Amino acid sequence: MIGLRSKRIIADTVIYIILLVMVVIWLFPILWLILRAFDGKNPGMASATVLPTVYSAENFKKLFTDSNYPYGTWLLNTLIIALGSCAISTLFVLMVSFALSRLRFKARKKLMNISLILGLFPGFMSLICLYQFFKAIGLAANMNHPRIGLLGLILAYSLASGTGYYIVKGFFDTVPMAIDEAARIDGATKNRIFWQMIIPLSKPIIVYTVLTSFIGPWCDFIMASIFVREKEVYTIAVGIRRWVMENTLQVTMFTRFCAAGVLISVPIVILFLIMQKFYVAGITGGAAKG
């Protein structure tokens, strides 16, 4: 008869085997993409071998030397958009969350419920309306001023970011109200309490907000494809999509396509690895209390 300890060991072994198989299935496509990015022999999608036989960094070099596909310019455009919208979005989310967490005013709960309901609808449902609005005020890309679309795209990403206050408000709710009360007794205004007392105590949730605000614009394709139309103002996602539309992609540019995908993922991986501790603390702290 199998004892309790033996049953536990068998169950754990089966679980670990299943998890190991799932990890291999999940990681293999990523590993294959990275290895194909360094393929120096076969630039096409079809290959006689699963793994490359010759390795080279030529695909990465061509990304920044081919004038027909200015990857460096696209990377800079994407960085400008992501950083700009990240800064504005983070500020908006923190301020809205502080107001809803600390202040009591009429229609507060109604505003929270409306924001919650609006959040159930995907953002691209308002894409055409947003584009027409920004076009009417001159912030959509056009032939004469193509780079104006970058500013419009930054604003489109960030102006409604305050509706995503849920996690941050939950974190602010865990900060004792006694801190605010003591500060008010000393004559501090709400503005000073926010900047000098709440913000310094909220590093984990700020890191979480910065990461989520940066990743969205960095990886987005749908909205960027509407707001930027000229090659010199493409983002990475829009530029790579242009490669996909080329008839020769599968034959001559697939490995360069893989290299572009690898490079665009590097900043996100580095940011997450550096800030992982704060990210986890922020999201768990924010989910602890609504």
C-alpha cells in the first residue's frame, strides 16, 4: 500500500513533468525565433533544418543600414511615443486614483461606475471617432506635417488613461488615512500631501503604472496604423507590418523580420527584470483592497 508521503511525491512529480512540458512548448517558438534572427545562410521562412547551420549578426546590421526600411527611425519614433504617453498616462492615473481614494465628493461613485463600464469596451471601438477628432484639430498625420501624427498618437494613448485607476486606487486605499490627517493638522494642502507624502510611499505602484503605460504604446499596432501614414514616422509595429505586406518577405526578409522582433522585445524584458520586485508588490498591493 502506497503511503501518504509516496503519494505526495508521485503527485508532485507528475505536476512538475506537466509543467516542464508546458515550459518547453512555450519557450521553443521564442528560442526558434531568436536563433533564426542569427541565421546567416537562409534568409527565407522555409528551411531544410529546424535550427540554423550558420550564425551571423548580419540581419541585425541590415536593420540599421537599409534605407528602404529605416528600422532605426522607426525605433526612435516608437520610443518617443512610448515615453511621452507613459509620462502623461502615469501622471493622470496617479492623480485620478488619489482623488478617488482620498477625496469624497458628489457623484464620486457614479464616476467610478461609469469608468468601470467604459473599461469593459475595447479601446479600438472609438478609434475612428478619435482619428476624426484629432484630424479636425490638426493633430492627425498629413502629407505636409507627417510628424504631427506622433503628437496626436501620444495624446490618443494617454488622455483617457485616468479611467484605468482600479489597481492604483486599491494601493492608495492601503495607505493609512492617519498620514493625511496628521499632515493636514500641520497645515499641508492636498497637493502637498499627494506629492510629498503619498507618492514617496507608493514606489511599487508607480513602477507598475509606468510599466503598463509604456508597454501598451510600445507594442500597439492598431491605433498607430491609423495615426501614422508616412514611412518616416512609422512605429516598429507598423513598419514590421509593411514587411509582412511585401511579397518577398518569406523568401528574402524573414530572418530580418525575426531580428526586428527580437530587438523590439529587449527593452521590455530588461525593464521587467529590473523592476520585477516592485511590479509584483504594486499589483498585489493594489489588488488587496478596492
